[in-house]
Amino acid sequence: MSTRRHQSLKQLADPANEAFLLEYSPFFRLTQAESLYQKRIAENLKAVGMDIPRWRILMILHEKSPSTISEIADRAMMKLSTMTRVAQRLEGDSLVNLMPNKKDARSTDVHITGAGELAVDKIRTVASRTFRRATEELSTKELEALNSLLTRLSEALL
């Protein structure tokens, strides 16, 4: 019997283990899934004149508008400078309004516009195609478990 058979998957998934292979790593699998998801969602969004960064921001604002640029950057896992440029593009497209924060003049509030809400409706429809394709063979319980595990992994890395 090989050494691999006597080790737990958790041991095998540790890059310090001599028997480590990428296929054992949940983070490698996450990267694969995320990369394929990003590719598919980008294709679907492009068909309606949208891209992933603008989609993320509009979806965040759809849930909570106004939000500061910093809040959105944190939630979208974007650099602040990137977030600022994307917000300015969205403002140029009349999908958001940028306004100074009333409590902190150093902060900028981002407000979704009516046109932004209409764009959200359109992009939710196309984003749904990617979601359905990715999850069609997962049960509700499996999806709940996946979300729970991903939340725990994220929290462990904070």
C-alpha cells in the first residue's frame, strides 16, 4: 500500500506533505471553479454590455445603497483604487451617482440610480444562466453545505 492510502485527505492537502498533489487541495479546486465561473459569467455579461467589476458593484448597491467606496471595495474584494475607477465608469454610464459622505468628507457615497436598477434586472437574468449551469447537479443541501464551508474557510483567513 502506498503512503497516500494511510494519510487523511487533510494531511494530503497540506502543501508541506511530501505526498501532496494539487488535486488534493481544496484551494486549487476553488481556484479552478472560480476561474471557470469568471470565464462563463464574463461571457454572459459581455452579451449585455456589462463586465464583472461593474456587475459586482451594482449587485452590492442593489442590496445597500448608498454605500461608501471603501465599503464596496471591502465587500467586492477589490483594491480601493480599482473600485474608485470602476465607480467613476459607472457614474459615466449614469448607473450610479457619487456624492461626498455627509459624516466624513474624505469618504464618497455611491448611490445606485434608476438606470442602475434596470441594469441589475438585466444582469441578474444573464448571471442566472451561469449559476444554474454550475449548480444544476447540486442539491439544495449540497449548496447549503458548500456555502457554509466556504464561509468557514473565508472566516479562517480573515
